[in-house]
Amino acid sequence: MYIVCVTSCPAGLAHTFMAAANLEKTAKKLGVEIKVERQGIAGIENEITEEDIERADGVILAADVSIAQRERFDGKPIVECGVSEAIKNPEGIINKLIEEVKKNG
């Protein structure tokens, strides 16, 4: 399974990066390939490409603010949460997305 994720918090600093790191570490533990785009004060980092989106089985939007270019994920299973939830419960969020992907089969 391959998923893409966007993390973003109001300041675009610590919480954005902590959420990204926890999701990446947990995905690896679960055997899920993940690419995490960080949107923050420095702009968009590790930008998700069209090829990434085409390949992705699903999307996690872990954000406390509106994310840029959200429409590019239209048609994909999406799980949304706040960055604090991604920091505290990354496994639950990834598993929720896996269930959504299975439902949309």
C-alpha cells in the first residue's frame, strides 16, 4: 500500500514536522509506503507530485489550517485529522485510512 499525506499547522513549524515524523515512522512499522508533504512557514516541502497521487491508494490530511491545492486529491479515499492527533495516534489514523481504502476497493 502507498499513501500520501499532507501535514500543516498554523505556525508550520514543530507540530507539522512532528506529525510528519510520527506518520512516517509508524507507516514503516506497519509496512506501508508513505510520502509526507509539509506545508508551513517555509512553503511546501517534499511536494507530492501528480505521479504520487496517481499511485496513491489513499490520502491523510493532518492539518489544523486549510491546505494548499487540496483539490488534487479529489477521488481518492481521504482521512482528515488535526496535527495533534497525528502526533498522538498515527497508527490509528493510518489504520483508519487502510479501512477506507478497503471499503472503496
